[in-house]
Amino acid sequence: MIRTCAPATPPETARRLSTEQVHCCVCGQSSPRRLYTERYCLGTETADLSVNACRGCGQIYASPRLDSKSTQFVYINDQEQTISH
């Protein structure tokens, strides 16, 4: 299931959202079972983010996820979707 984006273009989104793939933090397995994918939208930028279950130990985790710079960018610029106080 992928959510669609609203056609908004705030000037702050001149930077591209970047994602990173990660392995299970419990057992290190790198072939998860995808449970859910959602397209996150901020202006014209999008990123497909997924929730997975590890095939080795069952741990639930996000991958791909926003990298640290993109996460910081989202917390600063997306006040409609994030909790800031």
C-alpha cells in the first residue's frame, strides 16, 4: 500500500530526501519480509519507507528509512506531520 502525495511545494524542499537500507539490529540478517511500505511526501520530494520483519529473529524494523540528515530536515520542515512539542 502506497500513500499518494498532496501537490504542495514549500520552498524549503529544495533538498532531496535520502534513505538508507539497514540490517536487523538484533541478529544482523539482511533479507527481511516486507510488511508495509508508505510513500512519505514533503512538497515535491518523496521517499518510500518500509516496515519489515526479520526472517531470522522476528524483529520489526524500518528499512529503508530516512537517513539522519533527511530526518533532521523533516523534523524542521514538516510541522503538519511531526510532533514538535
